Amino acid sequence: MSGNLTEAYKQGMQAYDQCHFPTVRSLWDAFCSELAEFLAEPSQDEAWDVLHSFGRLTWKLTGIPLFWLAKPTVEKHGHRFAESGCIRSSRNCLGNCCLKNADD
């Protein structure tokens, strides 16, 4: 993973977390949502998303950044943030991230 992509991921997650503060409950809900998506339509991409969400929950609880193991999802979020200023897909982005609003 290139340094620029890693930096874009870090910036994107920081912006997202400023608007959607990562609580244990919100991270648990995100994990459950990703797991439900995987169970409904199993795919390798969804499996990486499940690992990423589990890694973020684990990071919140233990300080261990397991989310980095989900490299395809990390790269996906980095690309999205670099291209659009949001880690979410265009389908799921509400267009109201704090970072975007601060720049307007």
C-alpha cells in the first residue's frame, strides 16, 4: 500500500470519526451490519469489510489496530477519500461529513 493511500485512509477515517464518533456501540452496530451484508451476499469484498469493522471494534476495546489487516478495505476507503473526500461509497455517503462542511 502506498504512503499516499495510507495517509488518505488515515485522514478519511479521522474525518469520518469526527462526524460519527466511534463508540463501542456504534462500532458493534457497524460490525453487525457488515456481518449481515456478508451473510446475505457472501463475497471476498464483504469478508474484508467484516474484518475491518471487527478490527475497528477491537481497536476501540484494546488499542490493537487489527483493522490494518483488512488491507483491501483500507485501500478502498483510502481511494474513496482521495477521490471524493468521503470514505463511504457514493451510494452510502450522505454528503454531510464534518471535513466537507468545514471546507465549504
